[in-house]
Amino acid sequence: KGYLVETPDELKSALSESFRARKPAVINVIIDPYAGAESGRMQHKN
């Protein structure tokens, strides 16, 4: 089964459902590319 999540609550729910099903699952997590971004100097080290 596949899940598309955009919030922490949706992720928690998708994880719970997938563990209960005891079958393989794919969880596609939409993230904000700017949330928690490092400074410009750190990006060159990654």
C-alpha cells in the first residue's frame, strides 16, 4: 500500500497503519525544502 503525507500527524497515522498491516508499504513524505535549511557555507560540505 502507498501513502502520501504532508504533515507530521499524517506521517504518524501512515506509519501506524503500515505497521498494523504487517505488509510492505511506501510512504511518500512531502517536505518543505526550506525548513531547517543550513547556512550557505554548510551546503558546500554536504
